[in-house]
Amino acid sequence: MSDIMAAKRPKVISVTNQKGGVGKTTTTINLGAALAELGKRVLIIDLDPQGNASTGLGIEVEDRTLTTYDLLLGDVSLNDVIHPTDQTGLSIVPSTVDLSSADMELVSNEKRSFLLHDALRQPAMTEFQFDYILIDCPPSLNLMTVNAMVASDSVLIPLQSEFFALEGLSQLMLTIREVRSSANTSLRIEGIVLTMYDARNNLSQQVEQDARDNLGELVFQTIIPRNVRVSEAPSFAMPVISYDSASKGASAYRALAKELLGISKPAPAAA
């Protein structure tokens, strides 16, 4: 068997929730940074036309000459679309608002649901030796999100600790099942991570209890707290573990990365 054939393929995880403001991009950036800190080589695919993951990792708009739009629809070199970041081991394929028109352009394409799958599995990808690819999905269940799920091994769902948090989750689960039954039979749910958690708030505790009662082992033990440092970090184009390494937010994302890797499984948070 050739070295290329024997090369380990990176694990691809879609970070998705059709609701906006749930900590999806924040989780993608900071989980990626935490995995990189643990020695993993990580690529983030910014599949959101808002480009917040790109901005949050310091990729200026004027430097995004080639983006995920070109990765999907153009014949471009991976070297030209993959940008290193200031975090060692962490790279990103950025996006711009151009991606918002991709849905319409893909409608007539016979392989419209498999474009990202094929792009991430081209032979040149092995040269980068990524361990993980994290896809920051748009806040909707559109063709971009379906592309992400078809390309992924698993789905990670951020769930904000707020009223109505579980509403809409059933539609996302239905979409995952549909993709699994048609285009990607091996797709599974990596887990659900509670975000924006305030232990002083009875509502956060109730959301956690409801999530664990209804979803059981799918819910990560690690909980991401509501933390001002997590909120501030993107404005400085940094993941929180670089912006304030000692903050509660940084500690939480480090714990999430370790739980994802199976290095440790924290005890459930106290009520």
C-alpha cells in the first residue's frame, strides 16, 4: 500500500445548529484552538457567509482572495485557500459574503451535495496531515449545511442554555437522519455541548436537566460557561485560550477538547 493510501484521514466534524447566537462559531474557533494546543493539526472550514470564524482568527477581508466559495465551485489549489493562523497547528479556509450565493449556483449541479466532501478528500489534502477538520456551518439548514454533513464523520451541536433551547433541535436531528439515510450512512452525532451556561441561573440548570433527561449520553459533560473573556476574544482576532489563557472560558474549551479526544471525562457540573 502506498504512503498516500496509508495516510490517516482527518476526522471531519460539522459544528451546526440552525439557530443563530448559540455559540457555534465561538465553539468552532475555540475547540479548534484547544485541539491544536494539545498537539493536533486542525483545519477550520468557514462555511458561514458572515465569515465570523475567519475574522475571529485574524484573516482580514482583503486577504480572502480565495475562499470556501472557490473550494466548492472552483478548481483551486489547497495551498491557495488554506491560511495559517497565529495559533500553532491551526489553519482555516476563510469565507466571504460571496458564499451566500452558492446555494443558488449549486441547484443545477448534479453533485451539489458532495462538493465539500470531494474537496476535502482530494489527494493533496494528505500533505497537510490534519488530524481534525471542523466545519463552521451557517445558521440555517440549507444546502451548505447539507454539504457539511455529507462531508463529515460526525456533527457537534452547540445548545445555548436559554429558554426554547431544545425547540428546533428535532428538525436538526431529522436533517441528520435524512443525510444518514441517503448520502452519508456513517454520519453520527459527536455530541451536544451546552453553551452560555450561568450556574447562578435556575433556567440554565433546568435546560441542562432537560437536555440530559431527553438526550442522555449525547450531551457532553463539559459545559461552556457564559464568560466575558469568550465574548471579548473575537474582537482581538484571537481564540480565548490565547486572549486569556487562565479564564473560565479557556478552561472549559480545553476540557471539551480533552473530552472529545477521550483523554478525560469531567464529572457532571453541580446543580
